[in-house]
Amino acid sequence: MTVPGVKRRFFNRLKASSILRIFFAWLLVELVILIPGGFGQTDETGEKNPPTNEEFLRQSVRSLLERTFDDFPGVGSRLLLLQAEREHPANWLLEDELVSHLLSLKCRVALRSSEPDGNLGASNSLFYRIIETRLDYPKVRRKGFLGARMVSRRAYLNLSFRLEEETTGKVLWTKRGQEESSDLVKRSMIKSMDNESYSLLSPSLPDDPQSRFFEPALVAVVVGGLIYLFFASR
């Protein structure tokens, strides 16, 4: 082979090696920056301060109460006694929001358990029942190619209410309401939004098949390319 041919072959190999180096360096940068949870990566996509699961569920309860109680009859000066019809893990949360909402309607409110029967006076009873309350993460998906992993969060409520006259038991008003709301949150923020003291507020995440297979494959490609370049340049 002539000297010019050797030089041309050498420079072609050098050029190809440089292109491969640049490509794999770029791919490595993408791997470090864009893959969520990888190598200290920080993700700036999505809402930075999403509500916690408790606040998210409370927002749904408030929305439901506003619609459900739009025709709630006035009780005047009568004391309104609240009572759950059955035990439910979310009764405490609903009771909190229900008291706040009724007070905003200028009602006198008390919890039946805190009022002795002899001190009731003129009163009505408001019974509430949680038919279904659900907070879950139905889906995990990636935002764009190699983008952040986003989790869909969903809250569902199905509640019923019944107002009775305390002394006669006469039913004055009944209503049933449903509410469903959803949003998208970053996978990396799930832990800070959960409340592990309540299973309702700490739902489990679904499987993420894309991350299970795609990301290890991408890591293998990058590492393999770097090993190839190391030996090819020797």
C-alpha cells in the first residue's frame, strides 16, 4: 500500500473514532441528565410543589361538598349533629372538611359523640356515609424520549348524606355525590407526597416495564461503546 493510502486510511479511522467518541459522550450525558433517578439527576419538568396526597384528597372533598350542599336546607338556630353511619378509615378527613363547610354556611355544628343526650335541645342530625374513597396511581409513563417518569394520580369519592329531625326522625334532605380528579406528578416526588401513617394516603405504584427493560439496555449500550473505544484507540 502506498504512503498516501496509508495516511488516508489512518485519517479515516481517526475521523470515525472521533465521531464515535463524540456520539457516545453525548449519549452518556443524556443518560446522566435525562433519566430520572439516575446518577444524582435533578428533574425540572412538571409541577415543582404538587399537593400532598392528603391535600389532594381534601381538595376533591371540598369540591364535592360545594356541589352536593348547594340545595342544603337551612336549619336556622337548630344545632346540627354530625354522625358517621359506619366506620371508615377516611371518616376523620371527611368530618374535618364537612365541619368547615357547614360552618361556612353559618350552621351550628357539633359531633354527636361530644354532646350528652340531655344537652341537645332543638337539633337536627346529619348522617354521612363514605360509600367509596380511593386514591391511587393508575399509570407511570415517560414524558418524552428519555424524559422524566411521570405518575398519574387519581382520587375518587362516592359519598351520601341524610338530614333528619332529631326528635321525630323525619327525613328532611338526602343527597349523594361523586367526584373524580386527577393530575400528573413526578415519580421522584412520590415519597414526599405520601403519608405512611395512613394506607389510603400511600398507594402503591404500578410496575414500570419501560424503565425495567429500556434503561438497563441503554446503560449496556453506552458502557459497551466506551469499552470498544478504549480498546480501539490502543
